[in-house]
Amino acid sequence: MKDLIYKIVEGYVPSLDEMEKILSLDEEDAEVLFKAADEVKKKYFGNEIHIRGIIEFSSYCRADCYYCGLRCSNRNLPRYRMDKDEIVECAKEAVDAGYRSLVLQSGEDLYYTKEILGEIVERIKDYSDVAITLSIGERSYKEYEYLKEKGADRFLMKHETADESLYNSLHPHSNFKNRIDCLKNLKMLGYQLGSGFMIGLPGQTIRTIAEDIMLLKELDVDMAGIGPFIPHKDTPLGTYDAGSAFLTVKAVALTRILLKRPHLPATTALGVLNTKYKDKVFFAGANVIMQKVEPYKYRRLYEIYPKEFKFEKSIREERLDLENYLLSLGLEISDSRGDALII
């Protein structure tokens, strides 16, 4: 297995069967995989971690995904929308606190037209050359094109699962083909593309996870978010078990040795589920971490899955806490925008 892992490091493309075997490694044997992934990460990114601020600006969503607390059928969740000035001022505060990369994320909320979003992007760009990632779901080619022209640099939209029938069963508002078409359109338009998937979705297999990683390769992603499924009580999947944190880290590591260049975050969901593996993933291929920066009154309402909130602090204070946490692990803090790596 060690020989196979290092063949992949050297450029060998494994079969799905071989990927399944790697994803099935036990705790002891997986250390070889984690070590190899850490070596690949350091080769391309050094020991630096990119900290990205995320502004979750609306919890309204037209989608009805069976696993997500924001789903339109969830009547128990109070909804909010940040106005243009709030979003821009929040972004400015984050830039002043040291952020070089911001993610503007929402539910699929069509209240925010391309013109509204375009104005927000332009105003932030006028203030700073911060990298802006949009994460707003499925839109038309023309809308994506308009937002790219207004200055958006990146787009994040997870494919969630490479199993087409499973995807379609969990997304009554959409279908797998449309999702992939959107991702390909974004790539065609020149966005730095982010996708990703969940570990532990009911109905998922180890084979599916191998296919997920190969789909990331096919899409030629610049970033990939891989996190565990966490059940939300107000969804149809609320009674199912959470995904495995250990399997999540193995999937991140395998993605790193196979794809090499994408930015791979330690996802928030992983930290919610298991603190041990939240630390471990930085030494198994991950080189990015996201930090919420919207006001706390909104954070509590952006509930994709249940989570706890600690004492309220300023954006600057929270960033310093996060930097100190990363430094305590022996990692370094990147001061770059973290643009797509071309190799």
C-alpha cells in the first residue's frame, strides 16, 4: 500500500478499486497516507495556511436539499438578509483585520440579483484587491459572466456527491446534470473553481467517495471542500448518523496526493464533529481554513447543521485567536491571496 501511495505521489492515476483500498486503511496504516499528503502539501504550499473570511449574507434559500438546515421547507429557522451596505462594511472590517480572501456565501436567494451582487463585488474591490469568492448556488451562464466582469475571482459550489441517482434523490429542486453544467460553465468563464463533497451521506459508499475525488480531477478544480455530513433535526436526514471524521481526513489526503495543486480547507464541519481530526487534517493535506466574519446576530441563523457559538469577539480578535491556534500547531500564516496554483 505504501508503494501504491507513493506511485500516486509520482503521478500514477489509480483505479477506483485502488482508491477504495486506500480509503479503507485503518488508523495505523493511514499514517503513511497522511505523511505522503503532508509532503505533497509542503512541496507546493510550504508550511503556510491560508485564512479566508466568509460572509454568510442570507439564509433564505429556494432549494430544498434533504440534508441542509437552510432548506426552504424548514419553517423553524428564522431567516435574514444582510443589505448591501452591511455586506460591504463587514468586508472592509475583515480586510482591515488582515484578510486577503473573502467568501460571499448565501442560500440560493434570488432576491440578490446579478446587479445587486455585482455592485457589492465592485464596492469591495474598490476598497481592496482582496480575492472574492462567490458561493450562491446555481445561476445562469449570463449571471456568472456578469459577476466575473464585475470582479469576482472565484466561485465555490460543491457537487456534494458524484452518484447521480443519489444526488437527484436529495435535491428535488435540481439535478446532477445541471449542477455539473454550472461547474463547467464557471470554469469556462475563467473563475478559480471550487467544488467538493460530503462524507457519510446516507446511501453513499466508499466507491462513491473514490468517484467524488475523480470528479474533482475531471473538473480540474482549484479548491475542494471535503467535510463530514452532520445531520440537522429539521431535515429529512435528521435521524441519520454523522459522517466519519477519520474517513474525511483520508479523503482529503488522497485528494492531495492525486490532484496536488488544489487548495484544500479544514472544513468547519470537521471541527464541529471532531477536534482531534480538525488538527490532524492540517498534516494530511489541508492548507486552508475558513473563519466566519458576519455579525453574530446572523451567524446563529445560518444553520446548515447545528453548532455552538462561543463568546462574541471582534473580527480582528477572532482572526488573532485563529492565527495563534495555527501557530501553536507549528504552522505558518500566509499573507497572500491564495490564488489558484498552476503547475
